[in-house]
Amino acid sequence: MPVLPRARGPVSAAVLDVLAGRAAAADLAGAVGDLAGVDPLGDDLQLALYACYELHYRSFDGVADALEWDPDLLALRARLEAPFLDAVRARVDGGDDVEATVEALLVEPVEGSGPSWHLLREGERWQLDEYVALRSLYHLKEADPQAWVIPRLDGVAGRAKASLMTVEHDEYGAGRPERVHARIYAEMMEGLGLDTTYGAYLDVAPAPVLATVNIMSLFGLHRRWRGASVGQFALIEITSPPGAARLVSAIERLGLPERVTEFYAEHVEADAVHEQLVRKDLLASLLEREPELAADVVLGLQASTVLEDLLADYLVTCWSAGASSLVAERSAA
């Protein structure tokens, strides 16, 4: 189990004090106070929200299991979710045209500017290490946030659920423990000499990284947002193959062993198949059954796109200046 991270402001400090047993959950509302001046996409709120969500996954060392459903902690989580979701929705175009939104995602630029492009063209080994370390916050629990939506889909007219489970089955190794994607990611980290402990890099992960994982948890943990969760899941499967192919080439350019490319090579092949499945089966069958979820599916597709773009800008800006993207390294500088 991961250890509790360091606080990054009064909100995360209040949450972490409760999780560590230094304060009572009943005192959270008073300790946090008004959130009006707190950046909804900043380190303090995003870390506080991540810590609340992590109670539903592996939790933290020494944290009481009963806190997962503590009403005062859940009430604060809801207060944190509201400005976060508002900030994301203010940055998306919205709408309910799922097909047009998906089609736009399929257009790959000839020359892009995100992390995979940077690593492919000029990235250094330390930048690859940072990227893999930061992405471990999701990939060491890959597909877990999306698993929350499984019981929220109709199992009688079960086409959408069956489609989702087909992809999830692959994410979890299709019955072969050695092929579980989280395990393959850990093996890549090991090949790079990184710490494979779950949550090891939480303390150094900046807000844009936390936000990309938090939006998955937010959508997955609320039945209200099941359409958005499916949209977010579809986004991953639709957009990952080209980026994964660039990362394979980047790793090869750096002269690293083949075992380091295996995770991304797997996603080039598997997600190309998954793309067709989620587009033509999962999304189509979900909207055939529940057409009123179209706007939420679009939100899921667009919300993660916006947050991934913010993360991409952050990483490339840091690296282009020769600076670390890790929180501890920036603080020390």
C-alpha cells in the first residue's frame, strides 16, 4: 500500500490529517472552509481529490478502511468535485454529436507537439523516465477506474456491457496474469530502473497528471456520469495507438532494450482492435439503448482530451526549458 503524500496546501492538508488519524472527519468542513479561492485544477485541490478517490482503490498505508464511506469525507469530496467538473466543462465545446466528436479524434496531425512527439524527436532519457514515472499513477491501476461503470450498464440487453467487458478482459490479461497491462507497465518501469511500487510517484506528480486520473475516478464512481465514463474509456482506446507507436520509436531511438518497448507495443496492436470495438459496438449500443446519454458521452470524450492537452503543454514546456516536470524537483530548484 502506498504511503500518504505530503500536503500541497490547506485543503489537501485537511484531508491528509483525517486520513492519517490526526484530525476527525467531522471537522473537515470547518478546516477546509470556503473553496472560492482554491484553483480547481491546482495542486492543492487535485491532490485532496486524488487522496479521497484512492480510498476506493488500494488506499494508503495505515488509513482506516472505514474512512472509504465516511459521510463527512464524502461530503468534502463532493465539494471538491463540483469546481473541478465546472472548470473542465467550461473548457469543452459540449454538444451531443458523438460521431462527429469521435471523427475529430481520429485526425492525427502530420507534426504534433505533445510528449510522445517530443520524446520521439528530441527527448532525453531522463524525460522518458519522468513520463513513465508520472503515467504510473494510472497505468499501475490501468482499467480500474473504468471498471466502475460495468454494473451501471444494462446486463439484459447486454451488448454495451459485453463490448466493454471484451476490452476490459484484454486490459486484465485475457486470463493470463503475465499479460495484465499494469504488470507489463511495471516491468517496463523495472527495465528503466524506476520504482514499481504502486503510488510511488504520487508525491512528485504535478496537478495536470493528477487531474487526468481524477476525471476517470469522478466519472466512474458516479452512476450519473456513466455515459461520460464510457466516453472517457472510448477516448483511450481510440487515441492511444498512434501515441504508443511514437513512444516505441522513441524508446528504440534511445537505444533501450526491447522489454522497455513491450507495454507500448502491446497498445499499438491491442488498441487498434479496441478502437473498432468501442466505436462500432460499445458506443453504438449504449446510445441505441440510452440516447439521452449522448451529451455525457461527448463530455467524457472532450473532458479527458482537454486535461490530456493541459498535461501535454505542461510537460513539453518543462522539458523544452531543460527543467524537470516533477513537483519535488521544481520545488528544490
